[in-house]
Amino acid sequence: MSETTSDSAHVSRLKTRLAQLSDVSEITRVINSAFKNAESFFVERDRIDAHSVHDFLAKGKFLVGEHEAAIVGCVYVELRGERAYIGLLAVDPSLQRSGLGSQLMTAAEDYCRHSGCRFVDLRIVSVRPELPMFYRKRGYVEAGTEPFPDSIPTKLSCHFVKMSKGLAG
């Protein structure tokens, strides 16, 4: 899809592309390692399994970020008419806070824009205080809340915060 320069000293070039079915196990690994690192304080389980990644691929696309032929990050994109949904932004824990998440978000937003979407929606977990600021800097605004699934046991009470952004031209 694109090649961008990273802010990280560890990754000088990040190549993004649409995921293939052969990437399912690596997508699963990256998501689970990233979310375990960030969410273990409130939930004790893997974020996703290979079956769920297959289900997501039946409805949308994953963009993967590669460095030296290894998948180091991903983001899910689902086109819904003039709106798109972005989720499961994940970066390998050893490369977090290096700018790769921002690069993946830019690639996802560009994909949505080029696919004719005018708006992007996402949701974040309320107990992750770093996330609203990250997305606000990218132009997202809060657009309501949604209950966290009862089927997922949590250590803390939480809910989803919905955020949206308009895509220019």
C-alpha cells in the first residue's frame, strides 16, 4: 500500500499492505501481545483468536505494517457506506510509542478516504486514559458510549467510548 518513514530509531521504513489469509496467525500474535501489554490491568484473556481474525476478514480488511518482512503492527478497517469503522490498532510491544500506531492510523484513514468514506468511527475502552488524547490529536471527537460486553469478565468496571472523525477530500 504505502511506505512511510517512522519516528523510531528501530524501524526506519514501515511498509503497509492489505493482509492476506496467510497472515492470520501473525495478526493474532501482534494483537494479543500488544493488548496484553496495555490491558492486563483490567482483563485477563487474549484479545483475539485466529477464528475471530478470520471472521473480521470476512467483513473487512486488516492493514499490516511490516519491517524486515515481519508484521510489527496492524489495524482493522470495515467499510460501511460513507462511514468506516477502524479498530484493533496494535503494534508489537517492543516498538510501541515509536510512531508506528500513528502511521498505521494514517494508512487506515487513507484507505477509507480512497474507498469513498466521509467519516471514520472507532471505539476505545474507558479505562485506557491514554487513548482519548491519542485520537483527539488525530481529529476524533467523542460521540457517545456503548456497554462493554458482559461476556468478557473484567477486573474493573468499564465501557466503550465511541469516537468519530470526518475525512476531508
